[in-house]
Amino acid sequence: MQRGRPTRRSAALRTLLGPILIAAGALVLTGQLGCEEVPRFIEPTRTQADCLAAAVFPDPATSDFCLPLPPGTETSVSQSYCSPPGRSHHTRFAIDFVCALGDPIVAARAGLVEFTGDEWPDDDPTSGHENRVVIRHADGTVAVYVHFRQGSLVVQGQLLGDCGSSGTPSAPHLHFETFERAAYEIDRGLPVSFRNADGPLDSRGGLEEGTTYVALPCN
């Protein structure tokens, strides 16, 4: 299992997975749809109570999503969805996955790479300066992957990128979030289940903060 610093296994995974983008067992294609436009953050109008009321997670066994980490990777959730007021996820169905700087990040679901932003170094702790990838899926939903290490983002036929700390995180991690139609349209965020997450779920079927999960092979 992967934890801490990048290992020989991590390098081996890159060699093995390099020709493809892992996305629930399917190919992720790159394209130019909207790539010239930076996704805009739309301030939410809902409250934490609204977020919790909408937190109905689908059965993981029927989910289109896999954990955005290579099979065999162990991770923990540093911040889960609908967190208490004063924290960044209090109105959001976002999950922060702990990872080491340089660990490989893979696509959780097949789709079209709609946007990549790779302009910010890890030592620039400025809000809004987060390297990110936006992927649109066949059903129109959008997944956002945030805090990549500069210079590591996806080109066609490669992994999405490396775990990083660009922007304002206190430690390297992957911020993962899915929306109904547009990146960062917070009120249209979607609760997502991961069919290969080995670990306990909360009473709503979501991933628990502070809990460790292992990415199983995603068939």
C-alpha cells in the first residue's frame, strides 16, 4: 500500500498506467471544450443544513465512480462533505484525500478533460492559486480535481497528475468534487459514492472524515 513519500511502487504504477488514464476502467480523452475559460467559483446560497438534507449517497455497488487513486493505494479523508460551518466544505459535497507530494492521481470516471490549470507552484499559498483538472462525463456531470503539483498535469495518454499542495492546503492532498453541470457551481454539487472504496461508510453512505480507505481494483 502507498503511504508517505513516493516509492518504487509508485514509479512502477506510472510505467504500468502511463499509456492510459484510469477512469472506472475506461479511457479519458482530452479535448478543447471550454479549455480557454477558467472555471468560475459560484458562491453557494445553501447552508450546511441544506447540504446535509441533500446528502443522499447512491449504493457504491452501482456507482460510476472509483477512488481517484491507483488500486492498492491507502488514503485517509482529511475533510469530508457538509463539514461544520467555518470549514471550506460546509456547503459542499467535496472530499479531501490525504496523499504524499508526487503520488499519482487518476481519473475517477471516464470523460473529456475540459480544463487544466497548471500555473501555480506548491510554495504559493494563495487562495485561488490551485492547479486543477476538470473532467466532463457523458451524462453532463463535472468532476474537479484540485491542488496538483505544478508541471505534472495530464496530457493525452498519461495519468491526471501528481498530488501537490498548490493553493492554500495545510498539507498535500487531493480535493475531489462533482457538480451537476458546471465546475464550482456549489449549489449543484453532487454526493458521490466510490464502488472500490474499502472502508466504513457513514449513516448516509458517504466517506467519513478521519477514516482510512483502500482503493480496490475497480472492475
